Amino acid sequence: MARGDGRIYKQPGSAVWYCAYYLRGQQYRQSTGETDEQKALKFLRRKIKEVHADQVGARTFVGPQQERITVDKLLDSLEADYRLREKWNPQVATNA
């Protein structure tokens, strides 16, 4: 991890460590979910590896907001797919 790639920090009154890292000039911040500083650093290193993989084109980076998909969004996507493929019918609607 190079200097300037990211950092960990604590919010006032919180026992949990947070991290901040950058991709294409945009800052991403999220909770590490860790109270141990070394585990929080390990979390940050993993995120920085994901950022570097995106930068070299190995894998698309998935940000914190994209990780938080809800069941409601999944069901909406399923319904849209069924409608697109003309598989939607009243029986499917009542079972959903």
C-alpha cells in the first residue's frame, strides 16, 4: 500500500474503524466493521487491492453503495426480467 492510497480513522464516539480510499479522483468511505486497528488495516488493504485491480482492468470495482443491494431491488429486477421475457403472469405475481 503506497502513501496516499487510503487511510483508516475513527468517528468521534465510535469504537469501529472507518476507511477512506480513492478511485479516479472519487473518495470512497465506509465502515470496516472492525474495532481492532490491525484488522481494519487489513480491510483497507483488501479494498485498495480491489481498486488497483480495477485500474489495470482485471476486475470492475464494486463500491460500498453497490454492495448494499436490497431484496426489494432484487425482486424488482426479477419482475422486470420476467416482463421483458414475457414470462410474467398472475400466478407469478401472487407467489412473489
